[in-house]
Amino acid sequence: MKLLVFSTLFPNPQQPHHGIFVENRLRHLREDSGYEAHVLAPVPWFPSASPHFGTYADYAKIPRHDERHG
């Protein structure tokens, strides 16, 4: 079975602990069932990674695609 998970709470390289419980549950589900899963985890778009914008600049550093735990 293939799963598509949509969650605004999911870790990314800039926020590695953001929604870690969602990732852990999904990882255990995949391991126990053998399901294939893809996650859509939207983050706010921000146009600049300049440090002048503070924490908002972190959103510009998040990659468009990422793979975690296979």
C-alpha cells in the first residue's frame, strides 16, 4: 500500500525536532507494515535567507525535497 501523509508538523533540515512524533509514528508504521509513504509537509515560503530577517530567513533555507530515513 502507498501512503500520502500531509502534515505541517514534520522535521526538516532547519527544524530537525519539529513534529518528530509524527515522523516516528510514520517510520514505525512503515517498518511494521512495509507500506510505502510520501510526506507533504508545507512550510511558509520566504524569499530571502539573509540573517537580517531573523528566524523567517530559516524558511528560505529549507530544501524543496528531502529524504529522511529512506
